[in-house]
Amino acid sequence: MVPCGDGLRSTGMLVKGSIMRNSDSSRPRALLLVGLLVVAGSLCFSFVGSTADTRVMAAPPDAAAATLYDPDPKHLWNRLHCALHIPTVVDGDQDPPQYARQTIDPNDLDPFFWYPHHPYLLSGSAYREALALLDEFLDKQGEGLVKDSLKRALLQRDLWTLFDWAADPGWSNLGEKDRFVNERRELQTRLGRVIPRLALSAREIEQLPDNYAAAVKARRYPTEFDADRKTAAFLPADLWDPKGPWVLLGTSAGGHLAGDHVSFFGGRSTFLIFLRLPEGRDQTLKYLEQLSDWQRKRPKGDIPRDIPQFPANTQVALARRTVLLDDRGEIRPTPLTEQVQLRILHDPTSKDGVQTFLQFRLRREQLLEGQAGELSAVPDDEGEWDYLFNLGRTVIDRGFIRPIMASCGGCHGNAPGVRTMNSFARGSLRNEWDVTSLGDEERRIGAWKREQSSWKLLKEFR
Ligand code: HEC
């Protein structure tokens, strides 16, 4: 954790990135809290907001800012980063909960994403600061302050998220005073000008680091599943090999397969789904044929029990990679892997068949330092805004930080093997998987993005 700007300090705080406590005396309470969170997490959609229990008090005024983009904490890019990767401490005793501005997690994956129409950046000092920083960026040609392609890519990605958030058509469904029409416009006009200024050329984008390959090469994790260590984290070495054992899935229904993730993250990331049966590519392709054959022939009505099932230890993956806007205003996928989620179905025939859930995340700090830990496994106590890992389906209208790994079972459990596959089980098992290529799936996601109103709005600024 890196202190960011002045703000507030908390005891027993819930911090994005990890669930922390900062004094021994708060320990029993913090442990209880983590326990509660795990239980709440496993309920997935039925969270209530009362589990976050933190006390907030004033912090020393001289807290240093983050140094992600430059060693000088006062560097404009660092200040902008801090303003957008806002508070990480939640005081759940307050109603509405207070987001105390104290620390940022430099490895934070997504900027400002607590829940869809949160007013924090649209009112008060946070709003004024965001505008002032963007004005400073425009006036001083802030894009020239940093030359490194990777840093430019990361900042553009964050600002694009914010632009899309401000341009979300859902705002118009809110009451007059919650719509913030003018404030959003003020943000958009600035962001819409800064984003293209940070654009890289197609060639620079192509040359961004392949952090997945680097993480595999570093061998911090085993590079394949080991049936004797079923729950151990591993990062498959051959995930992206188009001829390898992992088969990239698309949908015969048209469009891209990972519809929920792509739309929740606004098409600013590609999401790719891979299937790997234990014996590799041939077995996987054969299974897919069998499955579509079954789908074509199956009688109408309830889900039949004779669905061809995965063999034990089938592995599935969902990978997220960054998409950028290039210097010609085109949507361009990058080799930067932001996240990889894996599920290993140890016993696909039983309803509650044991599964292992894994997640690897890009860690900005290490990435920018060129270290091998740039993509690392999410430990059980790492927290995130629940709104994010629940793909916006959290029922309460305010975000909380909860353990990421406790969430998986809620959306991927209680069904045997292939039926825990959200990309398959949707649509009464009617949508057929087909085998696709990386380029095709990326193009389909780009085509979706081009249809979005936020994209059309962003184009107006070019
Ligand atoms: C809010 C519900 C939700 C949660 C929580 C969730 N997922 Fe998923 N997951 C989905 C959906 C929906 C898909 C299908 C792809 C799509 O439409 O974007 C999916 C797809 C996947 C896939 C690709 C295979 C498939 O099922 O289609 C993997 C692997 C995966 N998730 C792993 C995880 C892991 C690991 C976690 C916990 C860290 C997790 N998921 C948490 C909803 C969820």
C-alpha cells in the first residue's frame, strides 16, 4: 500500500488490494470481519452492506503520494492516478459509507468503479480536483511528460474507463439531481481530449510487453496442473498457443462469447474463454463435437441428464487483456494480460463437484518496474469492490470491498461440470460453442464496442 495525498487513517480498515489491519489490538475484530466477509462473499448476490466495519480518523497531513509513474510524487501523472484510483478505506459505520482518502493500492486494476452511478467524482473537492488535474494536463501538454509506451497505455486505459463511466446512458434514468449532467459533461470534454493525446501507434501497441509470457518464463508458479497438488496455483505455459492443449472458444450464435464480462467492462478489455480437457487438444476438440452433436439432437424441454460431461480435472480459463485507442482512433487489442481466472473441475459428474478457483492479476507496480511478479496469484484475503467482481450484479446500491476468491462459487457452483460453465449454461444450453482464433474473437469484441454510444461520443472529440 502506498499513501496517496492527504486524507484519513483508519483502524481495522478494509483496503482494496488486501484486507488489512494496522494494529494488533484490532486483530480479533479484524479476523471476525474477514470471517463475515467470507460468508457474505459465498452468498454472492445476497450481500448486505453491514459487514464492513471500520473506524476512520484523521491522517497526518504530510502523507506522500504514489510514485507509480515517476519517482516524484508530485508529478502530474502520479497526482492524476491518485485522483482516479480513489479511496480504499471504507467506513461502514456511516450511512452512506464514507470513502476515506488515505491509501491507494498501486496495483489496483481498475480505477474508480464502486458502483455505476456513484457521485464521488462529480461533486465536492474530488470533482474540482479531477477537473483541475485534467485542465493542467491539457494546458501543460501532460502527454509529453512521460514517453514510456507502457505508462501511456495504462493511463489511457484508466481515463477511458472514466470517460465511459461518465457517458453511460444509464445516468439518464436517474432523478434530476442525481444525473449530474453538467458535471459529467465537464469531465467528458476534458477526458475526450486527453485520451487521444496518450494514444500509441499500432506498432507501439504491438510491442507492449507480453506480461503473461514473462510471468510464465519467471517460473514463479508451476506451468501446468498437477493432479497430486490439486489446489496449487499454476499458470499454464501453453494457454495462448493456438495449436496447444487449450482450445479458444467462440459462439456459433454470432458475436463474442464472454458477453457479460465484455459488456460490464465496456469492451475496453477482451475476454477470452479457453477449455482444456486433461488429455489436451484432440480430446477437447472431440468433446466439443460430441457436445454440439448432442445439442442438435436433444429433445426440447428440461435439461436432459445425458449431456456429455467433462472428464475429471478438466480446466477452463477466462483471460482479460487490455484494449487501447490507437493514434488513428481505432480500437486495438494489446498483448497485455490484465487477469486470468482458472477453474479446475476435479469431479465434474457430481452436483457439488470439487473445484479449484484461481485468479492471476496484473500488478502495475511490478509491471512498470519490469519485474516478473507482474502477474501474480490472488490470495484468499485480497479484497476488491464487490461491484466489480460481481459484474455489477451486487444487489445493494453501494460498493464494499470483499474477498475476491470467495465470490467464484456463487456464480460457478451447484451444478455438475459443463453446466457450471456460464458461457455454456446460458440460454438453456442452446448456444453452441465453436472453436475460434484470437484475432477473430478480438475483432468481434471490437465490433461490439463500436456500436456503443460511449464510443460514438468519444469519437466526437477526435
Ligand atoms: C457475478 C458472477 C460471477 C462471479 C462472481 C465469477 N464469475 Fe466466472 N463467469 C461469470 C460469467 C457470466 C461467465 C461467462 C462469460 C461471460 O459471459 O462473460 C464466467 C466465466 C468464467 C470462466 C470461463 C468458463 C465459463 O464458466 O464460461 C472462468 C474460468 C471463470 N469464470 C472463473 C471464475 C473465477 C475463478 C471466479 C472467482 C475469482 C469467478 N469466475 C467469479 C460470472 C461470474
